[in-house]
Amino acid sequence: MTEVRIRGEAADVARAEAQAVLAMLHDERRRERLADVVAAVDEGTVAGDDADALGELLELGLASGRLRAVYGPGGEQAALGLFRRLPRGRELTESTRELNSALDALAGRELHSVSVSALGPGEYGVSISADGFEIGLRLGRNGARVTTIGAGG
């Protein structure tokens, strides 16, 4: 299990955001879970379930714009840097690398078609055709994923 160190402005934002959500919770089990996250942030490292819970919390705050609105651009950047070091953020970063690698196959090819389709709430399919080569992508909350790649019409 990997521990992620938290310090400086990232720790301040993570602590404040976790405490803000904790103050609104009524479910005792969830309150205990989030209190554990606050304690881990106070200790300066998160791992396991605490890292996962903190990642979800930061992801929601980043996606909604709440972190920028409440903590300003500096706080948002600190939270984003922390998010990228947590398991969920690392997973999203890796899926982006894989997507870029697949798209490199299109370099120098004439683009013939691009289509986007809604697959579900927050999930999209993208199909790209270029000079006899096709790539199918799935984009959504869980990152980007290459679904098909190879020769095509």
C-alpha cells in the first residue's frame, strides 16, 4: 500500500474540505469514515481507504468548481497536485497517457471522420477514422479508454 504525503497548502485544503463535508453529514458511519480521513491528513500521510476517500472528495470539489471558488486558484492547484498523486488521480493520468499513445497512430494521416455518441450519463464514445485506420475511445468520469484500434475503412 502506497502512502501519499500531504503538506502545505494541499494539506490545508484537504483538511478544510473534509471538515466541511464532515460538518454536513448525518450518517454516523460516513462521519467516522471522514473523521479518519481528517486524522490521516493531520498526520501528514494518507493510504488505502483514506487515500481513496480523499481522492473522491477532491475529485468532486475539482469537478464542481467548489475548490476554486472556496480556496482560490492556488488552493485549487494544490488540491489538483495532491489529487494526481492519489490512486484515483494516478489512474486517470495513466488512462490519459494510453489515450495519447493511441492517438499518436493518427499522426500524419488524413482525417476522414470523427463521431461522438452519448453512451450514458457522463460517458461518451468517440470514433475516429483516418486513412484506413480507426480508433474507438470511451470517455467519462472513470477516465479515457481505448476500446478499439486498428485497420479500418
